[in-house]
Amino acid sequence: MLNLSTYLVIALALFCIGMFGLLQRRSLIGMLISIELMLNAAGLNFLAFNRFLAPDPALGQIVVLFIMGIAAAEAAIALSIILALYRKLRSINIEHARELEG
């Protein structure tokens, strides 16, 4: 039988994988995927707490829908920035993006 701690451990694992990927990747696409994993972990936490602790079952689901909307908007904006960076530098490596400072 699944309980709250099982969901929280899975969400913690997702968040840690996302944080590790965010810190290790040099590619902007890999960083974007890692941020999406972290947002999914937050959504899983909201749903788990909603399932086991909240009296109103719709509240956690509404919050997760907002998280999904934010993730979609973040992905669209980030991909447009990555495309603009690729057109300018012919690379999506984060080390090359530091040349744009100034």
C-alpha cells in the first residue's frame, strides 16, 4: 500500500536528479529538461499532499495544472532563447553563451 512518504521519496529522487542534471549539463537543452524534472517533482508533492492531507480534493489538482502551464510557458520561452543563441553562436553550449556578456 502506498503512503505519503513513498510519494515524497519519489518526488525527492526526481528533484535530486533534476538538480544534478542542472548542475552537470553544459547544454541548454539538458538544463531545460532538468528544470522540467524539478517542476514535475513539485507537482508530485502537491498531488501527494492533496491525496493524503487536504480536505478539498480539487485544490492540489488545480495547483498542478498551474504548474503544468508554467512549465509549458517556460519551455516555449527557453526554446526561443536557445534558438536565438544557436543562430548567433552556432552552439547551445553554456560556455559559449558567456561570450555575450558586456
